[in-house]
Amino acid sequence: MRKLFILCLVIGLLFAFTVPAKAISYGEFDGTDHPNVGSMVVRVGEIYYQWCSGTLINPTVFLTASHCTAPLDWFLPANPGAELLVTFDPTISESSTYYTGVWHTNPAYFSARGSDDTGDVAVIVLDEVPAEITPAQLPTAGLLDQLKDNHTLDDTLFTAVGYGTVRDTKQTGWQAIQDNMDRNRADQEFLSLTKAWLTNSMNLATGNGGTCYGDSGGPHFIHMDGEETDIVVSVTVTGDMNCKATDKTYRLDTQAARSFLAEFVTLP
């Protein structure tokens, strides 16, 4: 019998200088609402580890975070026979449909200094086209800056989607975080915008949800004119340790992010 494990803290142990986000807090089962959102899974022997989340943005290009792909450079060679897989099934299982591919970590991620812009975006180029999945869209250049300038960003909602651990209560700290194998979603309000970062609220008291460990690399879909779109404006990177307050995400509409992504997809 093969075994399936959710690896909640693997990236945190590998990179102590960041608190990678996990799965969805205060959210709900996504089902088939976001079929282009998938999970990175690392198979080591007969054990499957839920590693990170991501989004199909081209028939064969899977968007994720660099802090998800960078550890693979040494983790897989250190575990002979291990392999990286991607699934888009709503629930990760031994019988899920898995795809293989080659990961590409953003070179800027290795040369970044400080937290102003960490270059934390990456892609996996899949070996085959996933069946019957329509890719999500990337934002136009400077979209979030434009919304800020016209004073609509403060009222804009975002939907976070991902796999991994979950939190259903604001009570206690890490003790309330639970393992999970489903794709989940949560809506959240805007908090702040900087050169490279979009920060959203995940405060349950104000009706928000957000991300936690295992959700890193997952998408944040922007709502426009009161409706959720298929535009991924940022990817999950970090947040508060107990997944109760803020969700810090890496912007995809900046020149830095677009320069990297342009090597793999046609930009809007």
C-alpha cells in the first residue's frame, strides 16, 4: 500500500529566513471551481509529500514560487529515485493524475538582497498538456499600481487558492493548524501595496481568510467590477507564523516579475 503524507513544514525547515505560507485558513473546499490550480508533490519511494501550490498559466507552464523550486536542486539528488510531480485533482490521493516537468527558479531569487524584492517566482514546464484545463491569466503591467492610483484598490477583493494545512478557528496558535489534502479557497481584503508585495488580510474577525504552510506558490485571483476573474496578480509567499492575520504575496505585474515570466509565456 502506498502512503500519502502532507509535508507542512518542509520549506520552513529548509529556509529559516522566511515563513512560507501553507494552505487555506478560514476557507472552504474549492471542488472544481479552480481546476487550473494544482499542487506540487514530491514522491520519495512510496511516500508522496505535498510540497507547494501553483497555477497553470499556459498549456504547459505551471506558475509557483522560487522558494518552492530552489530546494529541489539538492533535495531530489539527495534522495535517489525521488521525483517532482504536479496534480490538479481537487483532492490529492495515491490515484491522482500526476504530471512531470522541469522547474525553473528565478535567477533573481539567488541574487536578491534584503526583502524589498526577493524574486520569489518560478515556473515548472510540464512534459505534457494537462487534459481539459484552461490556463489562468497573468496581469497587465502595473495593474495594481493603476488600481491604487485610481483609488479602487482599497475596496478590491482577492481569492486565495491552495492545498495543505488548514485553520478553522482563530483560537490558540499553531495547535489549531490541521493537515489537509484538498484544494481550498478563501476571499480576502486588501491591506497594503509596495514595489514587490501585495499584502492582504486573513483576519477572521473581519470576514477574511488566507493562506498557510503548503500553500506557497499558489495564486491570488483579483476581483474586478465585483466579480472574481481568472487573473493571478500575485503568488503566496509568506505571512504571520500562526496564519491568523496577514498574507504577504509576490506581485506578478511588476517589471521584475514580468521579465522572468516573459521567458516562458506571452505576457498580456
